[in-house]
Amino acid sequence: MLQTEDQYYLSLRDGRRVFYRGQPVEDLLSHPELGPAIRHAAVDFRMAHDPQYRDRAVVTDEDGTYSRFYHIPKSSQDLKKRRDLIALSTRLGGTVVPLIHEIGTDALFGLMEVTQVMDHELGTHYSERVRNFWQQARDHDYALAVAQTDVKGDRSKRPSDQPDPDMYLRIVKRTSDGIVVRGAKVHTSVSINANWLIALPTREMREADKDYAVAFVLPVNTPGLTLITSPFLSSLHHDMERPISSQHKMVESFTWFDDVFIPHEQVFLNGEWQFAGMLAKAFVEFHRFTAVSYKLPLLELITGVSALLAKYNGIDKARHIQNALSDLVLYEMTVRSILDNAADRGEMVAPGVFRPHIPLVNLAKYHFATGLHQAFHHVQDIAGGLLVTAPGEEDLSHPELGPVLRRYLQGRDVGGENRLKALYLASDLVASDLAAYHLVLAVHAEGSIEAEKMTAVKSYPWEQVEAWARQIAGISD
Ligand SMILES: Cc1cc2nc3c(=O)[nH]c(=O)nc-3n(C[C@H](O)[C@H](O)[C@H](O)COP(=O)(O)OP(=O)(O)OC[C@H]3O[C@@H](n4cnc5c(N)ncnc54)[C@H](O)[C@@H]3O)c2cc1C
């Protein structure tokens, strides 16, 4: 089944416990701040039913007709089609990724990879459970969220060494039917508008941490689960002034598990501490591929609006502006090429699961994350101070002020109103709450820059280059 937009909206009216600024939210869709996030995420369902996009968004094979997001990648081509779909949905979402299929399927692919190894080594039966849930999710076209990041307390201490034992999600009880979990995760994107939530460990564990080695899936309306949403991004803006953030946003939650019961068939890791780190990483490697796929539209749009404003301001031939535009182009091309290469050099990691090349995925994410602040600087430089000082939409439509603004704010071959529209777009991209969100997202989401750097650098052929240096220097062992 491919959910329709309306079925999706209806599916979220299930008694889930969501709070916004201390108030319980009865109806997500009609909420002034959360409704826009739900309608934004529904782009995935609109795409699948739109003849213009359907062939890219939907797969038909021996398993039936279903969302391409659920298609398990089996080749470089599959990864590229997935990348293109993620980029398409993000373009339709005005540079904000919908994420309700992307992140959950990344987790499922990671789980498929690791549970096959676990079952082989430990004689467990987790991979069948994962496969069953994947089938169910695919056939119902579920929206999924992933809660991996724990609150973590003192970062220098391991889970079992924390003074408060609940700083990482843990199993507090095992029964014949399942497990009971307690703790809190943070930054959980799209949790309030997902049908199911997948919980994964956030790090490697030791034997003493075994009750923290837990992974499972649960419906978002499960008793004991509470989602406290972040109010950081507001949608209460004028459409013209904030063409993106008035309509598009993602919402994160503080995700509280207050002794939540999870039946066995929904549990994918239950104390097997040796596999916690492997699972955390397996998800992240798929997710970094997704991440860079959804960054590309942002890089295209900041380059596009910069070129436009350079022309409108009559500075497109200036050397420093051409340098800034070239930097933006090279940045985008480099990130795209590394990602392409990561898909081309991917590998089959478990029967039927093709994973992007790990060092290259990390390099792509690292290159993106360390370049975005400089890229925003270029856009701010080209656009000028009106990014934060321009008059408002009402002034433009005012009978006396409007004509004055249209005249005085004109640029080269462009009237004041269109120049302001371009400036409003640039402002929304690089000088707004959304801009701050993009920047923090770049640094932290999908794992830290340090982790990306270390993963990429680790793969470098150190021995080979050292040996060559010894040889050229004439150093014999
Ligand atoms: C917008 C957004 C959306 C997100 N969406 C999701 C989501 O859907 N699901 C999810 O699970 N997570 C999500 N994340 C979480 C993201 O993966 C984390 O932010 C990231 O892993 C960093 O964790 P943290 O925020 O707790 O920061 P910290 O871990 O506190 O990191 C802060 C700094 O401390 C350093 N540090 C941390 N621990 C150590 C240590 N032991 N030793 C040395 N240095 C250390 C880090 O390298 C970093 O420099 C999201 C984050 C953002 C910003």
C-alpha cells in the first residue's frame, strides 16, 4: 500500500502523547507550529501519488508496489536512485528533508546487516524479526523516526558508570513476553509525525553496559512514551519574507521512555553488548549517505540565489564575487562527486544489502559539514546587509510606501519587489532561524565531524605511504 496524504494525517490521530511548550497537543495537524511540519513531511506521500514523480518514488517488483524508500539497495544504481529520490523530496520541501522514510529505512538496512552477523555468531533470530517489521512497514508505507542519541549525562563516563543510571536508555525488566525500557533520547527528528519509532544504541558497549545494549521498534502511541517537541523553528512567518520556513520544517523531540513495555517480536538487541557499537555504526553509515543526499539541494539553492543577487546588485563581474561564486560551485561539485563515488564503490555487506563505501561517505559528510559556514559567509557577503534590515511584506503592499520601496530598492535590470524577494529567500537560507538550524544540523546531525574525520582517515593506506617514504629516503628496516 502507498499511504495517501489524508491517510497519513489520519494515522497520526492515535492518542500519542506529544507536548509543545508545556501543553499537550490534541491535534497535530491543526496546531499552528506543528501542523506545517506534518504537511511538509507528507511530501513523500504526495510524490508517490503524483504522475510527475511516481516512477522515481515507487518500485514494483516481486514484493509488490511500494515506496522506493523501502527498497533495499542491492547495487550502486539502487543507491543512486535512492539518493536522487531523497534529493527530489528535499527539493520539493524547499531544502528541508521530509525524513519520515529516509532515516527509518537507514536504520532498517543497518539492522538487517548487523542482525545477520549476530544470528550467525550467536544463534539468535533477530534478522527474521527485522525482516518481518521491514515487510510490515513497507506494506503499510509507515512513516518512521529513529531515536539513537541518548541524553548521555557526563560524556566522559560509560553508560554503566554514570552517577544516574538512566542517562542511556536501558532495559529495567525482562519478562516472558518482552522487555521494559527506561530513559530518554534527544534530538529525535520527525518522531511526533511518525507511525513507528526505531530505538538504537548510540555507542559501543562493554559487558557492564549490557542492559544498555538495546534496540527495538514501537508504535508512537505506545503507553509510557512521551514526546516533548522543540519550539526552535517557528512557522509563524510571512510567506514572502520567509518563503521556506513559513511552510517547511522538521521537528525534533526529547523522547522520554517511562518504563515502556516492548514485546519480544519488536526487540532487535537485548543485552548483546558486543554488537551495540556495530549496530550504531551500521545505521550511521547508511544515514550519512542519506544526509549528504539531502544536503545537495541546499547547496544548489544557495549557489542559485547568490548568482541571482550578484546580477541584481551589478557585482557579478567583480573578482571577489566571482571567487565566492566559484567557491560555492566547487564546494557543491566536490560534495556531489564524493557521494557519487561512495555509491559507485559500495559493497554488499550482508546477503541482499548493498552499503555505500564507508570512508567516502564520511569524507562527503565531513567536506559538507566543514564547508557550510564558509558557504553561508559567501552568500551573506554577496547579498549585503538587507538580509537582516529589509522592510517587511506589509510595507511593500502599503499604498504610499510600496512604490517608494519598489523604486529605491531596485537593482540592475530588476525592480525593488523582485530584488527583495531574492533577498528574502537568501535571508531565509543564511540569516534566519532556519539558517542556524542548517548550520547546527551540519555540525551535529548524523554524528560528529570528529567521527567522520576519524572514519575517513582510518582507511588511509598509512603503511604504504610510510614504506614509500622510507624507500625514497633510503632507510632500510
Ligand atoms: C537538527 C538535528 C536533528 C537530529 N536528529 C536526530 C534523530 O532523528 N535521531 C537521533 O538519534 N539523533 C538525532 N540528532 C542527534 C545527533 O546525531 C547528535 O546531535 C550528535 O550525535 C551529537 O550528539 P550531542 O548533540 O549529544 O552532542 P555531544 O555528544 O555532546 O557532542 C558535543 C561535543 O562533544 C564531543 N564529545 C562527545 N562525547 C565525547 C567524548 N566521550 N569524548 C570526547 N569528546 C566528546 C563531540 O565530539 C562534540 O564535539 C540530531 C541532531 C540535530 C542537531
